[in-house]
Amino acid sequence: MQLLKDKIRNEGKVKDGNVLKVDSFLNHQMDIKFFNEIGKEFKRRFEGEEITKILTIESSGIGIACIVAQYFDVPVVFAKKSKTSNIAGDVYTHKVQSFTHNRIFDIIVAKDFLNPEDKILVIDDFLAKGSALQGLIGLIQDAGATLVGAGIVIEKGFQGGGELIRNMGVRVESLAIVDGMTEKEGCIFRN
Amino acid sequence: MQLLKDKIRNEGKVKDGNVLKVDSFLNHQMDIKFFNEIGKEFKRRFEGEEITKILTIESSGIGIACIVAQYFDVPVVFAKKSKTSNIAGDVYTHKVQSFTHNRIFDIIVAKDFLNPEDKILVIDDFLAKGSALQGLIGLIQDAGATLVGAGIVIEKGFQGGGELIRNMGVRVESLAIVDGMTEKEGCIFRN
């Protein structure tokens, strides 16, 4: 998606430790007009697929997922990152490793909101090593729901998560795949 | 907002400890069509006000804020709940007490995304004792930005936060104000 690559080139910042900061438009400040372009693009890519629900994970996936959901006319469910007193006991849960925050946490979805008849599109802002996406796929499998595919805004192609998930037979559509990056040169995109 | 009160009556569940569970449509599963009705209502209430940005707080405010932002044609910034390695050093920060989770945490916004010329509408799902909203107002004041008002989906009127914030001279528009609730009888709404 050329518009996304342009925004990453113009506004993104590469930091130590393979961190790509896109917080001026994607995951801290959120450019809602641009999110609508993302929504249109995912709709184009998943055209003809039956989708009943979008699943994402807090926090930075939520805004994108909500705007994207308008193009599919479906509700969004977000997986929570730890058990809170507001979540009932009946939940699906998986362990996820965050390399950004260097810790392991539980992701949780109430059983009420994932059903065997659901056809799920997963939406998230980043795909790096694939741990969060694996966890979300695990929740969908536990519920007996159907995974239609995953729509990712930025895939860090050099971190292996995309290959891992695609090798599981999952359709992964990434709007930009970054094959490498340096502070000096910025991002190298896969064509 | 009658549609919201109906949804709370039909889908909400009152739990021990003054917890109102509305996770089937508001803050776990998210009814995006309904969020658009919320957006229209906040637009109606803040009609004629100049607003350049919406500020919310992770996680459950984000989805609502993104949909509402479409009616004001502005970007959204969400305050993060703790310092992560993806946030640069230059941040505004305030302490917030969560009574739901019984802890104190820091909320953080990068200085880049709140400016003195900004006219801010705060959006959040709940207003109870007002600690989160006070923190968000503090961030806006630190930035020298203008606070236009706060748009709240559900205010727990009996927990005092709304009174506290209104007494500070802040315009608070709540789409439903709950004056009391019991497991048996459900919510009592202020007219």
C-alpha cells in the first residue's frame, strides 16, 4: 500500500533494537482518515470472504480494527492483556510473549464473544515475531471459530513472524512488509 | 441518549462492587454501528465548538474515540497507561488511581502530540470517581492546550466524579448518568 509506505518514510522513525516508531499516525496519535484508507484496502483484499467479526488485541490494534470494521459491517472484539476484575470467569486464554516489553502475559477473550459459527478476521498494527498473532489464532481455535485471515498494517518481514504464521496455512495480508531498517537509511520495503 | 439506556437495560449486567458490565457492546465486544450513534450524539452536543483533537485513554476509550473522531474530522491521541520502551523521553505524565484494578498508574502522552494550539475534546467510556479524567485534564493543562469538554458514554453519577469535574468548570456531557444500581433492579438513570 503505497500511501502507507510513504507515511512510514515521511513520519516513521527507526530506533535502536529494530523499533519502528510510527506513533504520529498509527499507535499513539491516530490518523483516522488514514485508518479509513486502511479499511478500504483490507476490504479490497478480503473481498468476497464471509466475515462475521474482527478480533484484535489491546491497545494499539483497537482503533484500526474499529475503523476497518465499518467496511465489513461487523463488531470488533479485542483480546485483553491480563485478567481484570471486570472480566467474568468464562474466558479463553493464551500466553503471549512481548519482545518490545520483554515479558510474557496472558491474553483473554470472554467465551461469550467468540462462537463456533464466527468467521474471524484478525486485525493488528504490527506483526514481528508472531507471538501475539499466534495467541489470537489460539483463542479462535479454542472457540471452534473459523479464521478467515489476518490483516496486518506493518509486517517486520525480517523477524520471521509472517513466515511462521503463513506456514501454518493462515492467510496473512500485510499492507507494508519491512525487510530491513537502519536509523540512517530508514525502512527497506518488500515489493 | 435513549438508545444507550435501552442497551444498558437489555445487555448490561450489574455486578458486586458497583461494577456495570457492558462488555457485549461497549468495552470488550464493540458494536461499531452503535459507536456511530454515539459519534452523532457527541457531534450534536458539541456542535459549533472548535475541536482539533480527541484525547482518550487506553484501552476501552480508544475504539469509541476513533469512531467519534470521524464526526469531528480530527485525529485521536490516546494516553498510555505506563512507560513503554516505544515511548520517547519527552512526555507529559500524571498519576491516576484505578478503583477497578485497585492500583495507581502513570498515564503518559508524548509532548509531540499535545500542543498549545490544540482544542481538545476528551472521550471516554466511563466516568466514576473521575481520577482518569482528572489525569487527562492535567495532561492537557501541562501542554497549555485548551480543554473544550469531556464526552462520556456512561457516568456513574453516584460516585462523584462528574460533580468533581464539573465543579472545576469543565463541560462534561454524559450520554447516560446512572444514579444507582442493584443486581436485582439494574440501573436507575438520571433523566
